[in-house]
Amino acid sequence: MIEVYIDGASAGNPGPSGAGVFINNNGVVERHAIPLGIMDNHEAEYHALIKALEICVANKYEVVSFRTDSQAINQAIEKEYAKKKYAILLERALKLSAKLDLFFLKWIPSIENKSADELARRAIRLNQNEEIHEQDC
């Protein structure tokens, strides 16, 4: 099973934002720091989820287990409901997750999500609409 850790962050609310996606594919690690432009923190969290799902779908990953430290994201996916402002983002995430054979999302404490958090913070600093991608074996 592929493990995916996600985090969104904003420097201000709204402010420059970034998404961090850390993927462990049976020992092969991918790190994505994705600048998102100006948005609020909750939007950044949704975009981190969407970007991670897009990566998984593009790579044809079939069974994925996501981790987030955002209770709002976890509850939205669990209930398949988000407030009006975020409903379109949730709908996009749900459509992407349906393309995977198995999709799990679990809330974890921030302390367990440091890799994705660091990537999201790096993306804030970059904030040039360029994705930084690293792959380790």
C-alpha cells in the first residue's frame, strides 16, 4: 500500500500558500512542494489533497492510504460534505479518489506529519507556480 502524507499551509489568511505531498511507495520516496498562490489555509489543505490525488492517479497508483493533520479535510471526506466555499474543492477530490481502487484518509497529529509540513512551507517560500519534485530510492 502506498502511503501519502499531505499538508497545506498559508503565510497569512489569506496569503502565499503551498502544498506539501510526501509519498512512500514501498521504500521509494517522492517529495512535492507545490506553490499555490494566494489563498486561505483551508483552501491550501484542499489543494494539497487534490494535488496528491492527481499525482496518484497520474502514476496509476491503485491502493493508497492518505494521512492529514487537517481535521476539516478528514471530516469533509468522511461526511462527503463541506461548506459552500469549499464544496467544489471537495467534489473535485472525491471524483479523483473514485479513480483509485482503494482510498483511505486518516487524521494524524501534526507531529506525525512533519515531512509534508516542511514541503508545504518550502512551497510557500517558492510560490512561483512551479512544482518542485524530488525522488529518492
